[in-house]
Amino acid sequence: MKTLVLVRHGKAAHRHGGEDIDRPLTHRGRADSEQMAEKFHELGVQVHAVLSSPALRAETTAKCFADWAVLPVGLDERLYDAGVPDLLDVVQGAEDFQETILLVGHNPGISEFLRVLLDRHHGDMPAASVAVINFDVPEWVDVVAGSGDLEWFMDPKILEAENETA
């Protein structure tokens, strides 16, 4: 079995003349990413690789998760401005000894990728949201459209609501 963790980067600052790739997280985006990484860590899922778009906002989000997993962040150019074919290419090219990979990317691609993997409408992934998808396959190359089973989904607003009722 393979497990893919999809993460949409946290809320980013608006672009003010600089390059899009250099946009940082807002204070809220950083806080949400840190909280979501901690909540994900509580699940006890052992991640074997963390891959991120090279965009600053995605890399910063990825580091929040990688710190808990004590792993480096691998930057992959294909994840910046990626569509479903690009994302599928990254996943299918993963090393098979890595049973669980965490991928940090951008909308609209990451939300569309989630829909394609589940073969059902799930809605857009909000900023800093996390989806854990299981695949009953022996190799990453066997991951195809509709082969995923959503194990867990969380976003900052759901987490905030849970914390308020606790």
C-alpha cells in the first residue's frame, strides 16, 4: 500500500511587484501551516519523503511538515504551476521504498489532483489543508485516476471549529 499526503501551501502574501515564486506566507499562513503540521503529526503517519514546489510559500509550508518528520524538503520544479499530469508524473516517479510521500503544491492543480485521484468531487483544498490518500498498489507507478481512498482531510477552519468545541 502507498500513501500520498497532499498539502496546499498556507495563505500567501499578495504580490507587490516581485516574482510570484518569491511570495512568502502571511503571518496567518505560517501559523496555519504550523498548526496543520502538528495536527497531522498527531495521526502518527510516518512520512518517508517531503516534496515541494520551489515557490517560497510552498517550501515554507513543507518545512513545517518536514520538521516534524525530521526530513529534508526536496524541491521539484514540476510542482510549481503544476496541473494533474505534472502531479501524477511526480507521484508515479517516486521511489517505491518510500511508502508515504508528502507533496506540497498550489491551487488549482492540487485540488483538481485530489478530485482525479478520488474520482469524485471533493471541493477545493483551502490554504494549508491536508488530505491523506491511500492506494492499494505495490508501486507508485500504479497510482492512477480513481485509485485513491481518502483516509483523512483537515483544513484550518475545521481544526479551529474542533478546538472551539473541545
